[in-house]
Amino acid sequence: MTDVLAVLADEVAQLRREVRALTDKAAIVALVDRFVTGLDHPDPYFCDEDWFRSVFTEDVVLDLPNGKHHGVAGLPGFFRAPKLMWDRTHHFTANCVVETDGAGDRAVVRANVHATHVPHPGDERPLFTGGATYGATAVRTADGWRLGSLTTSVVWIEGAPDAH
């Protein structure tokens, strides 16, 4: 009977590890989705610092096409300026790969992104589109998973953001 209980205990422990890995991955992918959804919100003032704290660590490091930024403080303004350049944007992420460390408290994330930027009515610029990859790190915090860094590597673009 003791052998059966030991086997069951091992199986339960393995199931717990697998469920934790699945829920961790889902939470991290949801952070990437939340970030992209915020980029496309029609209200340029929607994403305040509290919203950014629901996605990023307080000391996040960003390296994006619109510049580099460190920390949550000032993020609304950092994202607002490029957002106001366009009437609408539409970002899609896919193929999100999450690899956690042995302890399960840190992860490396990679995802593909496709972005479309629509000019304001009367603006003669063409659609500005591009494909890129996101490289990120995620950290388990007291409030759940948060992205500690995010880097965008542009793969291709069509149109020019400042062409007139």
C-alpha cells in the first residue's frame, strides 16, 4: 500500500508542476496580449501608469521602434506621442513561445507581431505596416507575472511613418 501511495504522490506532484507550467504560460501570453491590446485602444489616454503596472514591473526596460524607456513612470507619455500620429493602429501577436527557468519564477518570451498604422483622414501617408519580433523577460511578482523587459526587433516595414 505504501508503494501505491508513493506513486500517487509522485503523480500528483507531477500534475501540479504541469498545471503550474500551463497556467504560468497562459498568464505570460495574456500579458503580451494585454500590452498589444493597450497599444490599439482608441483612447490615447486609456493606458495610465496603473494600467502599465498591470503589465510591467516597476523597473521595466523597453527598447521599441519609438525609443527606449526605463520604468513605469512616464510610460503613458512615452506611448501617447507615437499613438497620436495615427488615426488607428492594429497589432497582432502570434507564435508566443514561453520558456521558464528551473525555479519557475522567470521566463523568456518571444512572439511575432504584425502592426498596421492607419493615417488620419486627409493625411496623404499610406498605411504603415510592419512585421517584428518581441523579445521579453517575465518575472513572477507578488501581483502575478509581469514583463520586466520588452524589445522589438523589426523584420520588415512597408510605408514610412513620416512620409508625406
